[in-house]
Amino acid sequence: MPIKIVRPNHFELLGEGYVLLTAPHAPGPEAEPYTGKIVEDAALTSRCYAVAGNVSPEYQDPNRIQTARAELRSSVEAMLEENGIKCLLDVRGKKGAGVEIGMSDRTMVSSTTSELVKARLSKRFTVARTPQSGGPQPRGALKLYSGRESGGERLFEALNLSFGQTEIELKRELVVNSLVELVALLNQELSFKREAK
């Protein structure tokens, strides 16, 4: 069972494996308020690592959200560094229906991981890919990572998964179960990659 650490602006779950689930802070009435709880439920069930921002109208204040995001970013970076995380899935909400898979930089995600995520989520949801680098990023996206060591070896892979309001509100259990299955598949895939080295 993962250990939960509650911070002033977010919480962390210390689990096992190679996958880290994250969710942004939620200031308003969009689909975002549910992503933290979805990430928590998926992480507890799959026993993976997680970091999720709190839900509060206080985050409408630009100074408050900037501080909270900096703290969340610091926790995510520490977790990546200390726990051998190989894949970060940033779960967020969006208006409308369906799921969008986004990448901040095409080099940060292998085609194997990208196709695995798309194939798994396509079984239950309508899935689309968002534009690659240079395109619009989700608000508050975790795009601070280089994803590579100085020698060019990939440190970890990162994907943004934006679930529509329909999925988050009406198919919440399906979203949680899909994330749990995805974590299990990614852990298996990433452990094979590690053993092959």
C-alpha cells in the first residue's frame, strides 16, 4: 500500500514501479477538480507513485497558483530523481468528450510507449493526439523536464492525458480502471527495457 504524504498544496503517494501519475491543481469548475481523486484512486489500486495538486478556489489567485505549482514541480522532480521513475503520466481534464494524448516534445516518448498508451485507452474511449512541440500545451502542463541525460540517454518518458468532462464525471470508474491497467502494462514494458540493458 503506497504511503500518503500530505503537503500544504498537494499530496504525494510513495508506491512502487516505474510509473508516476500526476494531476494539476484545480481552481475552478472545469473537469480538473476530479483528476486529483482519479489519480489517487488509480495510484492506490496500482500501487504506483503519484503527486496531485489540491482543489481550491484559492488557486484562482495567480501568485498562489504560481507558488503551488512550484512546490508540486519540486516534488515531482524529487520523485523522478529518487525513485527511478521511467514514465510520467500527467492526468488532467478538458471540456467535451474523449481523451487527448499530448507530448511536449516528440523525443521524450518512445513510439512503443506512445502506441501502448493509445491502444490501451482506445479500447474504452475515443482517443486523439494533440499537436507535438510548438503546439498549444494544456494549461499548467508539466513541461519543465529535459527527459534526457547529458549523454542523450532517455531518463524518463512523459505524456499528458486529458480526459473529457464526460469521461471524468460519467465514466470515472472506467477512467480509474484504465489508468490502473495502463500502469501495470507500462511497468511490465519498462521492466523488460531495464532488464535488456
